[in-house]
Amino acid sequence: MVHINIFDTTLRDGEQSPGVNLNQLEKVEIARQLERFGVDIMEAGFPASSQGDFESVRAIARTIKNVSVTGLARATKSDIDIAWDALKEGLEPRLHIFLATSPIHMTYKLRKSPEEVTQLAVDMVSYARNRFPHIEWSAEDATRSDLPFLAKIIEKVIDAGATVINLPDTVGYSTPEEYGYLFRYIKETVPNIHKVVLSAHCHDDLGLAVANTLAAIENGATQIEGTINGIGERAGNAALEEFAVSLTIRKDKFPYTTNLALKEIKRTSDLVSRFTGMSIAPNKAIVGKNAFAHESGIHQDGVLKNASTYEIISPELVGFKSNHLVLGKHSGRHAFKDKIEDLGFKLSDAQLLEAFNTFKQLTDKKKEVTDEDLFTILTDIQTTLLDIKKYELQAFQVQYGSANLPTATVALTTPEGIRVETARTGKGSVEALYNTLEALIKEEIHLTSFNLQSIGQGRDALAETHVKMTVNGTAVSGRGSSQDVLEASAKAFLNAVNRVFFNNKAIQTAMI
């Protein structure tokens, strides 16, 4: 059985999804869950892209101790230096350098000859080798590159010190047959290829990312790259959960092993979906809410008689539980603590008390509290923006009727500790609420996206709101949850605004 290393790029390539804007606390929490999931390498970000990304990569490198943390760098000395500063405190720091090798990229983007690109690649890998024990070199747009040239440059970067060679299908152009041939060609042509690990990185523009990834391992790749839920630029990346379950269910076809804990798939998927605000399609393979649902009478009859008639994957394999009802109003603190530990959360004493009090308040309104409810409460507490001056909601009221103009009254505490209150109208209740909040907040705000969904089922389900906006020209996102959709909406609005203060404080602290 050949072992396959899993390179997760949710926090780098995944965060490049349009509209995704994670703060440092959220990135660290996702990193912890990826560690529990069992990935081998975690791409924490692109340190040279911004001060915020640098701080997040450094925080993850300091926190994660059982996974090799890597960062992306362009083929420049400054990028490599910045990446080392961010990663040097990690357990096994590694660098991921990329440089385009296709004619179209070399001609129009890099404006360099093939000889210049080769020399630049060799020089930068040699430079990085002085610091990093592991260096992954990516031939950007490998699938549209000239194969003899690709083989030549790979041979030279291996001699320069690269330990992993990545052949990405950067624009999602390849087919499984073509992508498999690319790996076979490189293995047969590059004389020193045995010295390195071959890696596959596929995009999903034609819906072939997972199929291409499977073709790569059948032809010599021993590392694959992807993201949770397949998020990423444009149509996204290969979905790690789909790849992992494919290996398990089709062992007859794919005799490979990984270190992934499949029972962590559901929790990892939910966490990434919640923090990014990217909802999972109901028919999404493995993690969609309909993935194990059967409406057809014929299917239902077959499943009741024997689940294998229509289910090739058991829900329990990937972390779905048959019974989500767990705690009620009479549950004590000890039972609550045991439950949150069972869910994989680690809270400080202060956070545990806050979570328990929030749970008790919810049980006064909701008869049965589900795993999804607890997940929402606990992730909110673990990523609360602490120790910053921020806007806080004190009270609100919305008057609405079919014959009345919606009017909202809101009271806030400003970052300076001053209580302010005003009222505004709108064409609907949410617009009236947001017009009022905007009137109380001195920052310049432009709302670009609003999304509302329920957590769980039933009329007493929690509502969760995700918003995207610009605050003083900075793109941010926010989320809020409550049984009341308007309260959830207000919380999401303020969460987004307060992220600007959090990000500014993080940058200022780093510069001290």
C-alpha cells in the first residue's frame, strides 16, 4: 500500500475564494481542526501578501505542533525572507515557491525567456535551501507547459535543493488521461526525480479536480493538494473529503493510505463553511445535507432492508451522527463540559463559563439543543474578538407591519465607551435595522452581501447571518447567530465592523 501525503491549502488557496475574509482567530481554529483531521502539510497562507497574512501564518506555525506548516512565496528573495520569519518557529518549516513554466505565462506575465525562468528558479531554490529543510517548487500552469522544457527545469531545481515537485493544473484545463500522462512522463524523463516527492494540485474549472488527482496518484504522485469543501479561486480546488473517501470506498481501485481521520470530515467541513460563509450545496458529495437522504420510495424501501442497496458510504464513516439531540435545560455543567470535549473543543475556564451561560439562555427558549447549536455557540466563543475597543449592541427594536413603514431603534456602545441611540426607517425590517446601525457608526460602510440560513431544523432553529462589506475601504466579512433573525443580522453587521479594529490591533501589536 503506497502512502499518500495530504497537503491542505484551505487557509491559502481556499481563502482566495471571492468574498472570503478570515481573521487570525478563525484561521488558527481551522488550523487546529485540520491537525485533528490528520493532514500532513498545512499551507497557512502567503506571508508576503500582507501584514495580516504574515501574522496569521506565524500564529499558526507557533500553535500547530503535529503538522508541517508551510507558506507560499513568489520566486523573490524578499518573499522567501518574509516566509522564513513567519515559519521559523514551526515544528518543521517548509517553503512553497511557485514560478510559471507555460509559454503563455512566461511570455505575457513573466516576460522572461525559458532560460531566464530556469535560472531564476534555480537561484531562488538555492537561496531558500540555506534556511528551509523542505522546499516545494511548483511549476505554475504545468499542464499547459512544454513537456521537454518542464522536465529540464525540474531536473535543475532538484539539483538546487527542491524536495517536492508540484505539477499543478492551475486553470483546471486537464483531463484525467492527460494529467496522469504528465506525471508518468516526468517520472520517466527526469533522471533525478527519485530524489523528490511528486505532488498534484488540481483546480475544478471543468469539474475534474478530484478525478485528475486520482489519476495523478495512479501515475506516481505521492502527495496531493486540496481544500476542505473544494473551496478556492474560481471553481475551487480538489475537495479533500471526496478524495479521502474515494480511497476508502474504492480500495480495490486505489490501494493507497493516508493519515486522515475520516470521522473528522463533517466537523471540519462545517467549521470551514461557517467561518468562510460559503454554504455547502445540499447535493455536495460526502458532506451535503442530501448526501445520505433518500426520497424515492424504491430507494427508501431498499435502504430499510439493507443500507448497502443504495448507500455506498455510511454516514458514521465521515462523522454524521444519527442522533443530534444531546442536552436540555436540566443538564448540568459537568455534562455540558463532557459534551463539548466530545465535540472536540478545548475552552479556558472563562470560555467554558460563558459557553455554559449561553447554553442555559438558549434552553429557556429552545426545548432541545442539538450538536449544531452547540457547535455554533462554541465556535462563536472561540473566535470572539477580545481585548479590542469595539461597537457593542445594547438594545434594538424594530416596528414592522404590512401597512407601516419599517422603523428600527438601536442603542450601541461605541469603541470609546459612549452609549448612542437613534432610529431610522427602511423598505424592510433588515434595511431599517442596517440603516440605523450605519447611522450610529462613524466608519464608512458599504454592504455588498447578505445571507441568512438556519442552523438545524424546526421553527425554533437558530438563525445565522453572514454579511460582506467594506469598512473604510477595507473588505471584511461578519457573522452572527440568534433565534431571532434580526438579532442575528445585527450581530453579523457589528462583527464585520469590529473585525477592522481587531485587524488593526493585530498589525500594531506585531510592529511593536
